[in-house]
Amino acid sequence: MSAVPYRGAAITTLLIVLLVTPPAELFHRDGAFVDTRADLRTSDATPIVLSDGLRSDIQDVLPLQLGKYKGVADHSWDANLSKILYYDQLVVRDYVTPGIFYPFQLMVLTARHANAFHDPEVCFSNQGGNVRHAEPTAIHLGGALGAFQVPVGRMVIHYDDAPAKLVYNVYVVETHDAAPDRTTWIRVTLPGVVPSAVDSYDALFKEFIGGVAPYIFHGAGGARTSFEWLGNVAGWPVAYGIGLVAVAPLAGEWIWSRRKEAEEE
């Protein structure tokens, strides 16, 4: 077979890989897609790892209106609380939506210090709640976090004298070459739920967090479309692997042509 078809196929494949792979994934090595630190695995929520930087002004960029969800109150905190909890940012906001009697409560906490993160099960237990774990779930945020299957921990909190709560916990770890890793804890609390029907609330949570995520993370709105094409977790290693396969025929053709020239001489 002629080397020309190999050349055309190789060039075409390489161009496709370059076109679908974001420049940030080609030119820097921030962000591994595996996290092995079990100390962040509280309440059955396994962290995902994200190389795109978190926005530094969450409270300012997060809009009060998120589709059908309307923000009605931001919780205020004592200035000394950040020194106690070692967090970089803490935003807690209530959102209401037609048809749902109780507001959703969104909490976003970012920190580089491990002491900022406590097990929410302990926190709710200390408040008089009886914590029961629902099966962990996963959400797919193709346009917000770039085709990630995001693992989510779920807790059902029972109270003797108050309606039950359903709490979703998501942990995101940012990795950087020149700075300590920063972890973001996103918690969404749905009060007034029916404990026997917790699965039915997942659609509401997915809709809500899908609207929140683009305002929290850089690279939102499809900046990681290559991951949708190559597969969720595979990411750039697969892209580079395909690139090497694409280049191999070109290298072989060059070696073959050099040998042929040497023989003719």
C-alpha cells in the first residue's frame, strides 16, 4: 500500500485531536483527574479534580436569578470566622422556586487548609439531626464542568420536631503547579423532603447545580468539549495517545524514505 493514504489519515487524525483539545490542556500540566486523598471523602462524596481555576469573587458573580430559582437571602458571618475555619471564601444563599415551599440553601466554601473542612454528618448530628446516608449519586454537567460525571454524596437528616432535610455534597479539588491545591465544597440543602422518596429530588438538584456551576468555575459553557468527544475521565492522555498513533505512520514513512535514498546512493 502506498504511503500517501497513511500520510493523509495521520494528518487528518492529528488535526482532529488538536482541534478538539483545549489549548489549556495542551500547554500546561495543571490538573490530574484522579484524587487519592481519603481525608476529603466525607459523607460518601468523592472529590473530583479540576484544573480550571475557581472564580475569586463567587458572591459577586453568582446571580440572584438562576432560571426559575431566585436568591432571596445571603447569610452574613462574623469576620473572625474565617480565622477559625481557615477558609478563603464562604457563601451561603437561599433560593426559592415556584411550587417548592421551602427554599434551597446553597453553600460554597473554598479553602487550601484542611481544617476548613469538617464532616457534615458530625455537624448535623450536633444540631440534633439523625443522619442517614442515601445511596451516592452522580450528575453529568457537560456544559459546566466539561463532561464530568460528578460524584455526589447524599444525606437524609431526620429531626424529631422538624421536617427532614436532604443534603447533597460535592467536593472539587483544583490542582496547580506553583500553588497549594484548593478544595471547594458545594453543599445544597433541600428542607421539607419526604425521606422515603429521596430519589425523586435528584432531578431538582441536577437542574439547580447545573445553573450554579458555570458561575463558580472558569472554563464553563463548553470549554472542555474535547472531554465529551474523548470520554469523561480519559481527557488529554487519550488525546495525546491518539496523536502519537497519528504521528507514527509519518515517522515510519520518513525512516523508510531515508533508507530508500541511502540504498539508491
